[in-house]
Amino acid sequence: MIVLITSILAITLRAGTSLVYATIGEIYTERSGILNLGLEGMMLMGAVTSFATVYYTGSLALAVLAAMFVGMILSSIHAFLSITMRANQVVSGLSITLFGTGFASFLGQRLGPAENGKYLIGLIGEKFTPIAIPGLSGVPLIGAFFNQDLLTYITYLIIPIAWFYMYKTKNGLNLRAVGDNPQTADAMGIDVLKTRYLYTILGGMLVALGGAHLSLAYAPGWTENITGGRGWIVIALVIFSMWNPSRAIWGALLFGGINAVQFRLQASGTDIPASFLNMLPYLATIIALVVMTWIEKYNKKIGAPGALATSYMRGEK
Amino acid sequence: MEEKQPVPILEMKKITKQFPGVLANEDVDLELFKGEVLALLGENGAGKSTLMNILSGLTRPDSGEIILNGKAVDIDSPRDAMHLGIGMVHQNFKLVSTMTVAENVILGLDSENFVLDMKKVGKKINEISDHYRLKVDPDAYIWQMSVGEQQRVEILKLIYRGAEVLILDEPTAVLTPQESNELNEIVKKMTKEGKSAIFITHKMDEVMNFSDWVRVLQKGKLVSVVRTRDTNPKDLANLMVGREVLFRIEKKKCNPGEVRLEVKNVSALNSKGIEALKDVSFSIRAGEILGIAGVAGNGQRELTETITGLHKVLKGHIFVEGEDMTNKAPIDLIKAGVSHIPSDRVAMGIVGDMSVASNLAMKEYRKAPLTQYGLLHPKRIFNLAKGMIELFMISTPSPNTNVKFLSGGNIQKTILAREIGACRGLLIAVYPARGLDVGATESVRKEIIAERDNGKAVLLVSEDLEELISVSDRIAVMSEGTIMGIVDTETADIESLGLMMAGVSLKESGAKGG
Ligand SMILES: Nc1ncnc2c1ncn2[C@@H]1O[C@H](COP(=O)(O)OP(=O)(O)O)[C@@H](O)[C@H]1O
Ligand SMILES: [Mg+2]
């Protein structure tokens, strides 16, 4: 039994890793007041470019950089449209997702080698494999944490750093002010537009990195719709986390856990229809949203950044 | 020997700023001397805030020059202003309400450590608090504070940042008299220490008591520069408005008719779940103005909101023209002819992104002639608005201008025009003249009295005792959610009203009941 739980926990962490990166990325973006609904597209683009890169170069480091570069480009477009052009952020974000989804699928059919009909699907490349930490990985339960791939280990660091930076540093304070009340932030000498650009792009890089984890570690290779709608789940996870990076872990664990259980059940040949099991993460998303909104109603302090999804221009009434 | 002419530490020369449709500043000059207070006067919309926003880097002038300590400076952003030692308390507070006092104070400061040392910040805040007798808790959240406390945080920010030139844009408009005094003392102390201040206010006694110079703006132009000791309130008011201002309003004798509003043993909770109204009872007759006096936050908001259907009544009943309207929806009260001029005019009184015309039609649009066959009739709405704009002298570039672009006084006139237009029996006016200049205040008060002479019942909530005495027929004093007593205005005196506001009951205060 303990062995089973340990293995489920290990899968949970693996499944949750991409969610952690994307959730923290989107939390930072939204904390600056920018809503980026382009996550699904950015994750897919991150996944396809990183896999293509690793397939041709064999370098995981280059693959990760390639994903982050693509995330940077896509989120820069969103930043330019919503910050400088002051376009509607929902529309801009959705366009990024539409574009990213379509273009990733296109790349998946064009970037492959000629002998595979230019398809990336079905190919095998380098991947992040679990690195067991001697001594710790054998411990029941706890061991699950210490038999993971490098990208998962990095999340153990990223979560506390992201929390500390947001709540304990000068830059984090300024970031929160920009997203909550840009008029005040501006009057206090903070460069609102620069801050928003910075964190929208940083957030986009993390989101794409989340996508890279899927194609380099969780489900190595490229398949159409490899994200399975994770980009959308992350939008719910951000709300579930109440825009606090330290809570991103719980959402990621919950949804990673449901993934893991679903995976286990399917493997054990249960009678529950597969489509029902596939639905579970999304059902949990809805339930979590309802519960969190309900809690928020009774605790008025925490909540969305006050200026989320609104553009800012100095001196505009 | 000739006496040496003092050199101003700050000069603004020929500042001009054009907004779409409004010339907000035209060739305005300004001089500020070290250790002195300059009072900047002008009607709502005269361009005072614009001029000050130019100094603090929020607005770029179209032309003109700023000279600080003898050197021409370019102020391109609030950051530049801060580095030059210019600090401003804005007319609308610049505070992040989800953050603490300490966090707000250090916001955007380069000089803080990368990893924040909030203990050190708190200590420094406490030192400033002690020095200026400015009571603030560094760890309190802004959203928990009253406006008076928030204003203290604004001042604290200036001091913490070491501003030498202080700009205060109507800092006392929302404060109680005690809080205003406190603030004035702090500014006095700061100027004694060599700092200089520009102070915008509509309160003449403040101008007279503690400014050294007065500059008056009218429609964007500088019309007068005088030494405070060489002038008086009446002259200043006339300079501002460009005509004679009446400080006392003529009013006919009250001729009350039938009871229009009856509030019976009403209790209600506030948004935090604490009892905010305790067993409140009173009634108002047609042709009568009942004033509600009291320090803000003593249940006035809950009282007016229960009557207008915006707040739940816990116990008791509210009758409008004899009909029980307890806990009815706002639309039912609108249909019953109740009009409401809310305290927060921008948040509750208008839809900023809609035109002046749409805002004016907002109560009548459901019915003919503005709606026909279920469709709006834009032409009729436009014409109705044009009439109201003329009648109430609302100054707007056009009826199609978004209402948020108007000045505070004109926004208030828009609300007043709409509410009076739609009023059939009862008018609830909450702080209707708050933050308005003398000219606008006078016209708002006159309109309210005219409504009463038309046979409406009026409930007037105000913090300004002189306003209550000059406008209302009877005055009820509220303290901590209860009515301390109701007095006839003719027999009321400020002192006993003040005592009741502080929680002393009618009998003990010595006033005669009404
Ligand atoms: N950002 C803006 N856009 C357009 N018009 C503005 C803006 N700010 C102020 N105005 C207009 O400029 C004029 C002066 O406004 P303001 O300086 O706020 O006056 P005051 O502070 O003296 O009441 C008003 O007519 C106002 O409507
Ligand atoms: Mg102003």
C-alpha cells in the first residue's frame, strides 16, 4: 500500500511540474495587472519547439532555452498589444492561444525529418529522466520527492523564491502595487509600463517552460494537444492560489494528483469509463473555482489584483 | 540700503495646458517662497489640480517653464519630481488599499534595501509620528482606515520621502473640523522647519489662518496674487467666482404638509456586521428639510442607504408616503419618487464612461417619451439633457462628453439635475456640497431649498454645521448609530449641536427640542 501511495505521489509531482511553472508564470503576469489567456498556446509552442530542438541537437539545455525564447516572443506580442496598444487583454490572449495551438500543430507536421514525413509525432529524443537522490529516494512516501527529474527539482526552489520575491522584496512590493493600483504606483514613481512588460514576459517564459516539461519529461515526445487543456486549468489554478505563488503548489498537487490517480485506475483496468476519468481534472477545476469564490466572498482581503485586465495611461481620467 | 528681494525657491512661468475641449491652464505664473504657504484658490475646474499635477510630473504642460532653486528643471514623471524634492498629496488619495501603511510609505523608493526591512521602516515611521504628532500604526491596512487616517498616511509619505516642496490638493475637503485642524498644525510645523507648501482648499478660514500668499485661478487663468494679510474671505470668494457670492442664503418660512417619510425604530448592521443603526425614528413632512448632523461614520451612510433600498433593514419599518417600503428594491423606491444624491458621487452617482446626456436620463429612460416601443429615443434624450444642462448651468463641452471628464462640481450638478428632475416626493441628499467651491456650493444649496419650497420632503446629511443651520428646518444629530436629539434650526446653536455630535444627549446638551 505504501509503495502504491509513494508511486502515486511521485507521478503527482511529475504531472504537477508543468502546472507549477505555468501557474507561477501566470501569477506574476496577473500580479502586474495583465491577464494573459494565451497560456494554452504558449505551452504548446514551448512543448513543440523544445522537443524539436532536443531532437536535432540532443541538448536538453538548448531545448529549455528554446522554449523560454518562444514564450518570450509570444508574451512580448501580448504585452505590446495590451500594454502599449491598450487592446482588450482577453481578445489578445485568446488570439495568442488560437495562434499558438494552430502553429504548434503545424510545426509538429513540418519540423520532423523527411523519413518521418516531416512529422515530429512518434519520434524519440533526449529526455529529462528521474535522478534518484541516494539515501532519500528509498524512504517510503518522502522518497517520492527525491526521485524526480531536474525540472521538477527546480520547482522546489522556484516556489519559495517566487513567494519571497513577491512578498519580501522591494521589487515584489512594486509589482503588487502596479497590478492593484497603477495610478498610485505611477504617482509613487514606479514605471508602470516597464513593470508590466517585464513580468508579462517573465511569466510567458515560465509558462512555455511548463510546456517544455511535458514534451521533455512528463510525456517525452510530441503529440497533438500534448497539454490536454492544461493552459486553461492553470487559469483556474491562479485563482485557486489566490495569486500567491506559495499556494501554487497545492493546486498543482491536487490536479497532478487527480491525473496520477486517473492514470493508475486506467492502468489497473477499472470499469469506470475512461472518458469519465478524463473529465475528472476539469470537473475538479469547476469545483475548486466555486469553493474558492465562495471563500473569497467571506474574506474580502485576498483576491484578484485590483487592476487586472485593465490598461493604464498616465493622466487619463 | 534697499531691502533684498527674497528669491522664490519655486517658480512656474507661463504654464499652458490644453485638454481636449478645455484649456485647463493658460499662461499661469506661480511663485513659492521658502518656509511659506501659498494658497491656491479657484472654482471647481479652474485648473488647480492640473497645475499641481504638472509640478508633480503626472501631467506634461504644453508650454511653460519650471524653475527650482534658480535652475530650470524638466519634470517628466513623478519619479523626477520626487528626486527634486517635490511631493504631492493628491485630491484622490494615492494609496494601495490592500497594503499596509508601511508598505505604502516605501512604495517605489529606490533607497530601500532589496530585501525589505519592514521593522526599520516601522521604526522610522514611528519616529516621524512622534515628531509631528501624526498618529498612525505602520502595520495597519489602508482599507481598515477612515479617510482622516488615510490622509495622515499621505502626509507621512511626503515626510518619509524628504519632500521640501509640499503640494496639498484639497487635503481637508473630506476631513472633520478636528482632523483639518490637526493637519493644518502639521503643515505649519513643517513650514517652520523650512519646508514650503502649496495648499489648495475651498475653506476660507484655512486660507486666512495659515497661508502667506494667495493666488486665484479662474477658468485656467491667474486672476489675482495677494498677500493673505491684505485680503479677506469675501473678496477672495468674489475673485474666484467673478461675481458676488452670498454667504447667507435667503429662505422662506417653512410650511410643512403631510408626512412623506417615516422611519420607525430602524436598526441595521454595517458591512462589517456591527450594529450601525440603533432604533432610529423620525419623520419628514412635505415642504420641510430635515438635516442630519454628525461626524461621518456614525450611521449616516447606513441610514440613507436603508431608505433608498441599498442596505438591509434588520428591525423596524420605513414608510414612504404612508406605504411600507422596508427592504424594498432600489427600483421600487425610485418608482415611489425617492431621489438620492449619494455621498460617493463618482462611485454611486454616475457612470463615468457614459455621456452626460445618458447620465442625466438614467432615471427616466424607462418611460415615454425617452423610450418608445421598447426602444430608446436618442434625440429626445439629447434634447432633455440640453435643457437640463442649461437650467442647472452644467459646464460641459457637449451633452455627449463622458461625464468623468467633468470637474467635481459639474459632476455633482449633473447628479443634482437628474435627481431633482426625477424627484416626486422625497429627496435624500448626502454631503451634497462636499468638496465643491463656494459658487457651486451656493447653487447646490439653493436648488435644495427650491425643492423644499416646491413641496418636497428633503433629508440632508452634512458634516458642516453652518450648512445645516442655513439650509435645514430641523436638525437631527446622530452619534454612534442613534439619534441624540432633533432640534428646530431657529433655536439651534452650534455649541450644543457639537456636544450632541460627541454623544451627549439632547437634554444634557441644553438645546431646545423641536
Ligand atoms: N485628464 C484630463 N482629461 C481631460 N480633461 C481634463 C483632465 N484633467 C482635467 N481636465 C479638465 O481640465 C479642467 C481643469 O481641471 P482641474 O485642474 O481638475 O480643476 P480644479 O482642480 O481646479 O478643480 C476641467 O475642466 C477638467 O474637466
Ligand atoms: Mg482639483
